Amino acid sequence: MKNYKDSSRNLKDLFKGKVCEVQLTALRNDNDALGYFGRTSVYVRNGRQAFEENKYSSCLVRFNFKSYGDFIPATHFLTRDSSKVWRGSLLSEKKYILLGEFLEENNDIPTIKQLNKFYDPGNMPQVYFFNSLNDYYDVDFLSGIAKSSMPISQLVRFDKEMQIGKTKAFIFRDRKDMDKISKISIENRLIPIVMEPLSSFD
């Protein structure tokens, strides 16, 4: 007899950290939705942001390490712009970086918890936060906030040794800085995916 929990575990190992386009089919609650990647059912956290009743709805998602219930892989909404990923393909965590613009007007360096109010790609333990291209910080869920001295050319590069499921994420105060890092990522064979702020926190 087929063990569905083992199958679910195998799916999570296959998908975790990867990005793809999913078709949304129904709302699950006030914030989340259900959908499909190919023939695989997926749970989309914050999927309501892209769902439109009686219309074809899709969005880019990032697969989490967890599942919804025993069988359905959990994903997290990234953006309604799916132009960076071929439909039906999975984008490896070694092939992209996540970018976002900080939306609060204060001078404090935000924590991971504060950033997750605006962006929730799932399992984001570490983020690089840019006050400017000359002033940026390593924001870690466990160790806190530390000014980074690593050259940008090393932060934004193709990393063959990156741990499976881990993703590079960069948050910026200035949209112009985000655009510059986007160009650098392309030069380094990484696809820049600009996350869409969660509407529930507008």
C-alpha cells in the first residue's frame, strides 16, 4: 500500500525553496487560497491577493518546508507578476534572489518579524537590509542585526554551495538601490524576483 505521508515528505524535499507559477482555484480563508502546480495541489499562503473570482488567476509562489495537513505542500505568495518564470517550470533556490522595498518611514533597522508583515516568502531566516548601497545589514532571525562588511559583489552572486531550500533576500529603503541590485543579480546569472507587498498590511 502506498504511504501518502512518505509521498508528501518526498514532494516537500523536491519542491522546498523553489519558485513556480501556480493556478489558483479557490479561497481557503480570509488570506489563503488553494491551487495547482501542474497536477500537484498546493496551499498558497496570502494567495487571496492574486485570486479573482470567475477569472484565470495565477501568481508566483515559493515552496515552504512544511505542508498543509498531511498531503498538500504549502507555498507562499510572492507576486502576481509571473513573467520571470516559465509556466510549468520550477526555479531552483540557487537561481534567483528575492527583492523588496521597505514600506515604513522610520530609521530603525527592522527585524525579521517586522519584515514579515510586508513580505512572507516562507522560512526567511536571514535578510540583507539596505539603508543604501554603502550601508547595509545582515538581519538574522537567531543572531539579530549586524552591519555587513561583505562586498555587494559577494552578496549577489551565483552560489554553488548554497544550502538546499535557503534563499537570498534583499530589502531596500530606496527603490533605485533595488533596481541596481537587480541588474547586478542578472550579471551574476540570478533571476531577480521583486516581491509584492502584502495587501493586508497596506
